[in-house]
Amino acid sequence: MAKSVYVLNGPNLNLLGTREPQTYGHATLKDLERLCRDRATLHTLDLEFRQSNHEGDLIDWIHEAGAKKAAGIVLNAGGLTHTSVSIRDAVASVSIPVVEVHISNVFARDHFRHHSHIAPVAKASLCGFGIEGYALAIEGLAALAVAGPKA
């Protein structure tokens, strides 16, 4: 049975393709899922792709991925990145790698977006690559899975 990668998307990411396309591009959430599924398949990884506008759902899914010993989590917590200590604590509580991803370069945007509660407890962070950042995160998790627990 193949290991799974969880791709978790937070608030407002259901609006991809229509919300601020000058910042987030024209790709939809379905386009993003297709990209992630294709990249996971290249590495014989299963994919759990989810989106919620509710903080508790994201926390429950992080816990689920940890309990199932997934290969890792790709997490775009959206605006909760900058506000949620609870999501930070959920990431810190699991023993699997978490890659924080943002479609836009958060450091080229509003000052409040420059702080992430998640980054200090994540294995890695990516921003500014558009939706391709998700594919890069899956590549990184696949490499970590091959390298083993000491990576």
C-alpha cells in the first residue's frame, strides 16, 4: 500500500481562479488538485486533497495524517497562517514532515503576511511559485520519504 501525501488548503482557496487572479493566478482548485495528483502519482504516492474554510477541519486533518503516518502534509493554511496558534500546535504535534506552501510571495505583500505561526514548526516553507509550489512540496516530501527518517 502506497504512502499518502495530504494536501490541505485553508480559507478562501475554494475561490482559486476567481479570487484576485492578479495575485493567485487563474488556476482553479480542481486544476491544483490535478497537478498534485499527477505529481504524487509520479512518486507512487496516494493523495488526500482537501479544502476547508474552517480551522477545526484543518486541525483534524493534520491529526489524521499524523495518526496514519502519511508521507507528509502540504499545507496552505491561507490567512490562518498568520493568526492560528492552534494550527501551529497541530503541526508541532505530528511526527511527519509538513511543508507550508503559499501561492503568492507573502513577503512581497502586506506586512501582516510576513509572519507565519506555522513556519517555525514546519519542515520547509515555499512561497511565490504559484500553484507549482505544491508540486515542488510533493517532490520534497517524496525525496524525504526515500531518504528515510534521518533526513
